[in-house]
Amino acid sequence: MKKLLLGSLLAVGLLLTQAANAATFTLASSLATLSPGNLTTTFYEVASDGTDSGTAASLYSATLGGDENAGFWVNISFGGNPQPVLTSAFLKASNQHLLWDSTDLATFNSGIFDSIRLENIGTGGILNRNGKYHETSHAGLNGTPGTKVPDGGSTLALVGLAIAGFGLIRRKLS
């Protein structure tokens, strides 16, 4: 019984360590350039009804939310796929776009994230004449799919901890 309990605790600890690495990168409307017109992309795009399209549509998924008082947002999850390398991102509300370019995405491209959030919230957000936020029409990402790369040794460190944990368990039980 003791062996099962210690093994279970070790496994849960390893899972929590792995889950702690998951992070969302947020693109605030205050960083965006306001752009008129109708931007689209062939890489990844999501409409207000949640339907997605583009070459990466099978790799990613999106959640849209918010309201006219607090603002609107789109969260695009990479679903365990490698993080893409992005050149731009946009969110359309009314007849304007919030546009983030490669400069705004430099931190994203150099980091490790499992999703990206595009916000029409706060300063720089797209408002109507009544001071309310416009709902998202569509949003998109321009870039290329990421590739799996070595993780800098965190997997090796976790395996080492697991082996050490099993060694300690064996020692305690003998």
C-alpha cells in the first residue's frame, strides 16, 4: 500500500510540473495598430461563430468570449502541437482591425506558449459611438507551423527526478 501511495504521489508531482509549463501569450489592444479594411489569412482564421479555416485549422482551436462592456477576446490554442512562428495577428471588430506585427510578436516567437490570446479590451480597443466594445467578426494568425525542438533538458531532468524517486521508494521499502 505504501509503495502504491508513494508512486502515485510522485506521478502526480511530475504531471503538475509539466502542466506548470503551459502559458498563454496575450496581445493587448493597446499594442495593436488600428487598421481599416478587411484582413484575411490562409494560415489560421476563426469566425465569430467559432468555425476555423486555413492550413493550420486542423492543428489549432479557438474560443471566443467577452461582452460589449468588458471587451472581447479570442484565445487560440495549439492543442499540443508545436508553437507556430508568427509574422502577424489580427482581430476584426466592426470595420476596423487590431493588427499586431512581427515586432509585437517577437517575445511570442522567442518563448514557449501553448496558446495566444487576442484582445479587444481596454486602451486601444475598438468601440462604438456609445462607448461599448464591438464584437469580434473574425481573427487570424499569419505565419508557419512550428517544429518540435529539444526542450532544453526539462524532460531529462524530470526523468532523472522520477528515477531518483523510485530509488528512494525502493530504499525505504527494503
